[in-house]
Amino acid sequence: MLDDIRWDTDLIRRYDLAGPRYTSYPTAVQFDGNVGTFDLFHALRESRKALRPLSLYVHIPFCANICYYCACNKVITKDRGRALPYLQRLEQEIQLIACHLDPAQTVEQLHFGGGTPTFLSHDELRQLMAQLRKSFNLLDDDSGDYGIEIDPREADWSTMGLLRELGFNRVSIGVQDLDPAVQRAVNRLQSPDETRAVIEAARTLQFRSINIDLIYGLPKQTPEHFARTVEEVISLQPDRLSVFNYAHLPERFMPQRRINSDELPTPVQKLEMLQQTIEQLTNAGYRYIGMDHFALPDDELAIAQEESTLQRNFQGYTTHGHCDLIGLGVSAISQIGDLYCQNSSDLNQYQGSLASAQLATNRGLLCTLDDRVRRAVIQQLICSFELQFAMIQQAFNLDFRAYFAPLWPQLQGMAQDGLIELSDERISVLPAGRLLVRSVCMVFDAYLDQQNRQRFSRVI
């Protein structure tokens, strides 16, 4: 079993820098307009030849209400009719993509994100799933990982029953904070009873896994009150928890301008909240997976980490990193082999492209050999907290020490600081460095500089 993480305030203060979350390497910041539909079709053809299994991500951008902290690609509207033209174009995209793949390629993983996927009516959800099943080889024996993000204010027992009937077996529930004062400050009023009802429905209907999202660093939060939220969430016994650090970037995300920055907790308070949360979750039996993720010891993520098979992609930590990821919908990102590509993030442009029978791919990146080497290094560090040099040397036919010679002084400095253990054979992220694993990964990021670093959240 992996050692417990160790809290080291001095180390955190020194290495708590802004940097990527590494759901990909290179990150989406490096995407450009030189990648288009032709590249996507070529990658799909290679996927079909190799008969690689698939992971599908479907983006539903609509929300009835705005949450001020949110940095997702979304459309705020009370008009449920706005979903219809979007779904028509989404179904076109599904058909255009699917015809370039082999029906034998099974969909091991499916995820609906947003926005609020349950903004859609029951009939619309049925029709969308019917189109996906018609176009792709979705599993019908409940063995796939088919998840959906849930806003408890937008779901009831009948909705949960419908989702289970449609084949979903995992839910991710947005909670963020249960304190009414914090909820009012971020415009997300959500009672504990609403959250509890959705979880009870999921358990009764035998959903396989329940994830709860929390955010620390929101306005009006205090360490004492956030600890109460964590305790109440632990009592709900989710299989997984994501505890995100709120990044206040009002210059980039307009809704955040409605947050009073004077009401934000201080950096010291944020650190106290995180430290308390880690202690509470650890005492309750949760394992630290990495970044902001925790899971019970019998959860698939915890088991995969023990067995060194855990991976990371645009959907976060996953046991399906071997699949080609197909992103469907506005702003959705695909990772197919060594190609990353993203649809237009503008709803009108997305719908306009598909109205002309064209895919909405408008930017991306094709990984170079150096990208692939560094991606493999970062993946190992962020998922397993350990990197065996021999694995990289055998996979890419290179001498690790020679290839990364310019980075060695930085790594030696991290070793002296107690972040990592460095030998001639491996890098091991020590318990005091696991909360700061992003900082270790940043050493290997060839694209990161002071200018683009400001586009990312801080590590802690």
C-alpha cells in the first residue's frame, strides 16, 4: 500500500505554484488551428485499423442557473427549447464520427458532462442515448463505466430511474459546500436533503459508484464551517470525492466577477481547509489518489493505483486510459492515438459547422516524439508517484539520464528538499511531495514558462 501523504507547510509554501492539472500533455494551452477535420479522420482510421476500445465524452452545455465560481463551457438559459437544435447537431456529429469507426470497437467508458446534462428532458435523454447506441457499440451488460454529472436541483427519483434504465451506472454529484452563506455567495442554493435524496436514489437503483465534488476557497468559507460540510459528506459515504481548489480568475471567467474578492478566504485559511479535509477523509478510510481525488480502498481507482495501472486523461483519473477518447459536443476534446483535437467552444460556430455537414474541429495538436516521452513521464509520476527510468528507456529507446540531463539540477534540488527521492534508477514522490506532484511534473513540461503559467490554477 502507498504511504500516507505527509503535510509539510514549509514545502507547500515553496512549491505551491501555478501550473497545469495534466489531464493531457501537452496541455490544451498548446492547441492551435493547424489541426482540423482531415487530421481527425486520419486518426479515426488508425483507431479503426487497430480496433482500439473507445471512451465517449458528451458535452451538454446548458444550465438553468449560473454558479458564479464555474469555469466550464456553458449556456445559461431558462428556455429548455434551446436544447433541441443543439441535440440535432450533436446527433449529426455522432453519425459523422461513427461512420469512420468499426462497429467492433466497444465503448468501455461513457461520460455525460456539462453544463447540466439533466437539463435535457427525459425524452431528449432517451433519444440521445438511442442515437449513441445506434452509432456506437455500447455495452448492454452493465460492465462499462457509464457516468453522468448530476445537479441535485435538476434530478429526482424518476430522473435517476431513467438514467439507470438508459445504462448509466456511475454518478458525479456537485455539492461544493453545504453552508447556506457560501451557497448564497456563489448563487448555488442546494439543500442537504436534495443531495441526500439523489444519493439514496442512486444506491437504491444500484448505481455502481457515487462521486461528490467539493470546492475549497469559495467566498465566505471558513475552516470550521468547511469541516462541517466535509463531515456531512462523509456521512453520505460516497465512493469517491473530488476536493477542488477554487481558482479565482475573474479576468478569464466572467461569472467570477460577481464574486466579492474581499469575501474569499486567505491563503492561510485555504491551506487549513485542505489540511483538515485530508485528515478528515483519511480518518474516515479514504485513500488519496492524487491531485484532488480521494477514493475508498475498494474503489477501482484505488485498486488501479496499487497495481500501477492508473492513468489520466481529459476525464481525470481513469482505468480506461488505453481507450481512444472521442469528445462530442461544443468545446469537447478528443484524444485519439497521438492526436488531440477540440471542437469549437462557441455554440453558434459549433452548430453552424454541423448544419453545413462539417465537423466542428477547430484546433488541436499532434504529439511529437518528445511530447510522447514527456507525456509518459508525467503520466507515471501523477498516477503512481513513481517513475522507473528503465520503462521510459525501453519504450522510447533512449538514455533517460542523458535525455533529461538539463533537468537534473532541478530534480536534485527537489530531492534535497524532501519532495522526491532520486536515484540512478527511479524517481519516487515522497509522502511530503504527493500533494505537490504537479510541481514535480512541471519540471518535465517543455512548454511551461512564466507567461503561460499564469493561465493555470495554483497547485494547492
